[in-house]
Amino acid sequence: MNKLLVTLAFLTTKQVALIAAGLGGFYWYALFDDGSSLEPQILALQGQRQEQETKKIQTEVALKKRDSLQETLANLTSKYEGLSRIISIELNSSDLNKQIDQLRKTSRINQVSRKPLDIIRGPILDEWPVELRFVGAYNDIAQFIYQASRAEKVMLVRKFKINPIEPYDGRLNFEVSLSSFQLAEQPRQDSGDVK
């Protein structure tokens, strides 16, 4: 080490400057790292980060949509359950006849005729209409209509007509079109030609 120091001590300023420039150049080109070799890696990592951000945003949007769909499903399920309590899922003519007979008995009217009409198929509900003729007092007829409107399962009085019996004895002829409903088996597209 002493020999190196002695040699350096006898060098001129120009020689020391040249050696320093040479060592500086060697360091600059061989050993110094300005980070330019890492730029491709940095760009690649930034691209991956951007992809992850995009995936995160897409995931958040998908989760919000899923939550919205679950809420909609819960609302529709609740509505369907409420509807299925008042509208039959399955309806047959014997159930409808039992319901009409129960209404007739509670309102104390006498049935003259009963004529089931063709089922009207709808996109969501199928309608089962029945034409009925009864004989009874006015208050019994009013009771029948009231009981039909308050039935456990939905039943609509579509039209009715009341005529006195000749000679009038306090009884009236009562003609009514009564409809019960059933949820359609499969939702149909409304084609405009519902029967």
C-alpha cells in the first residue's frame, strides 16, 4: 500500500485527473446502475397493477350486481309467496266447485244452474270463469257477492244481473259470472292473442 501512495504522490495533476477520469468512466459504464435496466420490469409491474385494478373494479361491479339481483330475487320471492297465498298454484274444477258451494251455503241462496266456461290462458295467470244462476233474497245475494270478494283465494265477480221473479215473492233471479285464478304453469310471452 505504501508503494501505491508513493507512486500517487509523484504523479502530476494531469496524470491524477486522467486516472480519476478513467476510474470514473469505468465506474460509470461498468458499476454504476442508474435504474434503466429496471424500467422494463417497472413497466411490466405497472401493467400488472393496472390489470389488477381493472379486475378489482370489475369484481366490485359484479358484486354490486349480484347483491342487486339477490335483493330483486328476495323481493320477487316475497311477492310470489304473497301471491301464492291468495292465488292457487294448482286449481281444478272440483276445488272451484267446492269453493262456490261453500259461498252458496254461507249466503243461503239456491243454485239454479252452473256452467263452466273455457279457461282463459294469460301470460302469468289463468282465469277459470263460471256462469252461475241463483235464486234468493236481496240480502242473501249481497252476502254472496261480499263473501266472494273476501274469499281466501282470489275470486272475482265479473258481471252480475238481478231480476225479480214474476210474480214477486221476495226472491230474485241472480245471474253472475265468477272467475277464479291459477298461476300459469310457465310464464308465456304475451303474443296479443290471449283466448
